[in-house]
Amino acid sequence: MDILTQLARRIKELRKIYKLSQEKLAEMADVHPTYIGKIERAEINSSILFLAKIAKAFNMSLSELLAFPDVGKIERAKPKDIDRLIEFLKDSLEISKEYKKEG
């Protein structure tokens, strides 16, 4: 299972545990409800800033949010998954740089 799919399942699982609708989670994270749906279907990458908002909504740290049960399997990741992770990290770094400039 790729990283985006793991993240999608983790967010959906936590949302259900916390008994939140996609709309309520979107409101808490200050995004449109369709964005939550796309994240939960692993259709789009999300930024670190967005993930931090989601972690806050679940009252947990970002590292707790990203604690996937299958994390030990990362050594068997496919090259395309690694490429997607690299792109995600590059995008997150750019967003972080822009955020610092604005702040």
C-alpha cells in the first residue's frame, strides 16, 4: 500500500473514531469539504500545514497522525511511491517557505 493510501485510510479512520463528518473536519481544518473527500480517497497530496491542522483537529501531534501501522514496510516501497513522497516533501518545503515569508 502506498503512502498516500495509508494517509487516506488513517485520516478516514480517525475521523470516524472521533465521530466527525467530512464537513465538520473540513471546518476544523479550514478547507472545503470536498478537499477532505479527495484526501480520504488518496486523490491528492496534502501539505504539511494541512496535516498539522488535521492533527490539531484530532488533538494529536503530527507524528502521531503519521504513525502508520504498516510503517515497517517502507523498505519495500516501490520506486513510484518514493518518487511521490519526494514530490510531496518538495511541495511541503515550498509551502513552508512561502508561509514563513508571509508571517
